[in-house]
Amino acid sequence: MSTVPVVEAHQIVKRYGATVALDHADLSVLPGQTHALVGRNGAGKSTLVSILTGLTEPDSGTVRLDGQPAPGLSDRDAWRARVACVYQRSTIIPELSVAENLLLNRQETRGGLIRWRSVRRAATELLERWSVDVDVRRPAGELSVEQRQFVEIARSLSFGARFVILDEPTAQLDGAAITRLFGHIAELQRQGVTFLFISHHLQEVYEICDTVTVYRDARHILTTPVAQLPKADLVAAMTGENAVATETRTTSVQSGSPVLQVRELSLDSRYDNVSFDIAPGEIVGLAGAGASGKTELAETLTGLRKADTGTILVADRSPRPGDVPAALAAGIGFVPEDRHHQGFVPEMSIADNTTMTVMDRLGPGIFVRAGERDRLAGTMITRLEVKTPGPQLPVSALSGGNQQKVVMARALAVDPRLLVLITPTAGVDVRSKDFLLGKVAEAAAEGTAVLIASDELDDLRLCDRLLVMVHGELTTELPAGWQDREVVAAMEGVDLDA
Ligand SMILES: Nc1ncnc2c1ncn2[C@@H]1O[C@H](COP(=O)(O)OP(=O)(O)OP(=O)(O)O)[C@@H](O)[C@H]1O
Ligand SMILES: [Mg+2]
């Protein structure tokens, strides 16, 4: 096998104003490897990806692809032929069909007209070749995250690339979709495709990668075979500290009337006849597979959806159903599933985003006192350890995990009675995860009722009890102290004692 690296980044430096995103960082990926790149939020991983795919020019340093100097930044075709990437954010255009997305900018034309029939045929063949089962006539916006990723991978492979970068591909996928993605990766590996894989789920690194590179604070720390690096050492390399024992939480459940009362709530084909309470200071987890209805149920509590029948009482009052401002006014803070669509306004500053929901508290009428807003945002940035030079930076300039922290900050900023969190730590690094969940526990200790809907068992460990949904019904309730296998079995609808 050739030992010329598929990609070799040498002494890369990249600054954004006062921020050093990459500081003489190296990376070398050999053909056939599935190479993991890990590091905490803001370590410089996505910045490196944008340099390795020709979207950003480094301040200094060199990139070689297959032993050749990288193409010029403007030569998009040359880049596409060498490296493919599924970015942390999608590059699919939702308004266009799958076929149009696949063949964007290279549709066959005759006399200036696009030949739609041949475009569709070409697109179908392309997806078949890479075993992607999607109807090319559908608008891409209707695709699931999983289908969108497969379309993006097929698109880049069709340009001839045999090196694929996946920047947190699993952050938004459920368990079954992750299994299918890994199956796809294994198949492409057999066909000679090399991978660079970025993930905050370290167990995935152990599952599918053979080599790992760790970045910390913009610098390369180590590159080693995965099998030779125990998990504790990997975390130590990422954080620069030895493992800290995670404290077990003491419950803060208060007696007295429940903060949240859900009664016989139903939403057609999503969930059916769901009833439960959450006490002040209580943290309740909501687990369930992709189609269990847990996300839809949580979204109903925040006003993003409206139930067909049933009632929701928050502190004995019933906020207007299906109305987000009404839910906020009732004291519900929430972290939505899709931060890009529901979570924040990327063009607005961190200050505006964190304080959006507390505007009414900051000043009378429509005039927001800028000083007051920046002070509050500053407090939230410090409280949640958002890595940024200051509150005026647009949120889009933050690293992915730090954007998630802004969404969390906003949910906590309202001093909510009820916190509804949907996959709250998606894209957040191991250490920051514990930190954010610690903030949730602090809110509970002050009497906030909390609902956490998540596929990640690590998000659910601090819960006082766990509700499990299967096909739209609440089937199981587990007290704190559950075993992982009990939860997995309950989610699958399997009875362990049977
Ligand atoms: N366009 C930009 N303007 C200003 N700062 C930026 C910009 N892009 C990235 N940065 C900064 O560069 C640093 C590295 O960010 P990067 O996105 O590479 O981190 P990351 O390792 O991908 O983190 P995460 O795991 O959270 O995705 C961060 O401090 C980020 O705020
Ligand atoms: Mg990133």
C-alpha cells in the first residue's frame, strides 16, 4: 500500500482577530485509515476541516493532498475531486430536489436548457452506485438528517474524491441511523475510501477508527493507534488534566404541588394518552428510539407543537397550546432539537441571542438598554464558559459546541419554572457536557422542574427518574440507579425478565 499521505497538513496557523484557531497544527492521514480527530469545543477541528477542503486559507503552513500541493482556493473542482466533506452544517439546499442538489452546477444543458430527464437518471444511478436509497425527485428539505448526509457523501464521491471528512456526523442521528451510517462507512472503506472522522462520542472513535489525533487549544497533541490509547488517557490528552471524578448528584425534589402536570395528551400518530407530573426541583428523563414520539412530546410542552387532545398545566396554569411566546411567558425555558432552525439567529450577536427571551425584562417598550443586555450576556458567557473573545461576536463565528452553550444560556436566562431540554449536549465535548449538566442540576436545586429528552444515556444519568416511550406510549418508568441495559431494553420494548 502507498504510504504517501492522502492529506498532510503541516504547521498550519489560522487566526481570527484575537483568536488563534490553529497554532502550528499538523495532521497526516494515510490511505485506508479511518482517522479520528478529537478535541474540546473550540480546539480548532472545524477550522482545520475548512482548510483541508479549500474553503479557508491558512495564515501560514502547507496542505498537501496525495503528495501534491493543494489547489488554489478558487479551483473548487480540483478540491472536490480530492476531498469530500459532510460539514457540521449542511451544504444541501433544501428548496431544491435531491437530483438538483446532487448535480448542482453541472447539469447537462443543450442550447442553454437543462435536460431534466437525464439529470434525474444520472442522479439515480449515482445514488444506486453508493447504495443510497432516496427518491431523487423529493425536495432535499424533506430528507432526514441521515438521508441528507448520504446524499452529500454520494455527491462528493461522484466528483472522484476518495477521501471523506465527516465533521460530527452522528450528533443529530438516533441509534439506528448511526448503525446504518457506520455500515455505510465500513462498505466505503472496503471500496478504498479513507476517512477523517470528528466526533464528541468517544466510544464511536473506538468503534470505527484505527488512528486518533488529539488537538488541544489549537495545537496538535498526539497521533496514535486507537488501540494503544485507553479512554482515560484520551480524555486527559483532550483536556490537559487528569480525570476528575464526577460527583453523584443528591436529589433536590421538593414536596408540594407539581410544576408540570400533563394529562392524557395525544397528538395524532406521534404520541398517545400521555400523563405525568414533574415536581419542583425534580429532573425527569425522557428516553425512546427515533420514532418513539419523545421529541414531539417535549416540543409540545414548549409550544413548538400543539396536541390534539389533553392538557398541560405549568404551575396550575394552562399556557395557550402551540404558542412558543405563551410557553416562554409561562416560565418554560427550552433547548430545541435543531439549534440551527429553532435555537438561535446566527447573524445576531451572542449578546442578542442569549438575551432574546429576556428582552421584556431589560427595558420598557421596544428599546433595549444595550449596556444592560451586554452585562447580562457577559454573565451568561462566564457562567456557561462559552469560549469567545466577547459578547459582540456573531454566534455563527463560534465553534459548534459553543453555539450549543449559547442556546443553553438562553434557556437558563429566563430563570425558568420548567426547563425542557432536547438532546441538550449535542456536539458538546466530554468535559463541557458534565459542566452543562451540572448547571441543569443547579437550576433544579433552586426549584426548577426539568425534563431532558435525549438518546444519550450520559445526559440522563442525573435524572431522578426516567420515562421510556415506545411507539408514542409511555411504557416504563425507571427510578434513579438504572443500568444501561435496562434502558436500552425498555426503549426496544423488550422485557428483560421475560
Ligand atoms: N469566522 C470566525 N470568526 C471568528 N472566530 C472564529 C471563526 N471561526 C472559528 N472561530 C474561532 O476559532 C476557534 C476554533 O473553532 P472551531 O470551529 O475550529 O472549533 P471546533 O474544534 O470545531 O469545536 P466544536 O467541537 O465545538 O465544533 C473557536 O474559538 C472559534 O470561535
Ligand atoms: Mg466544530
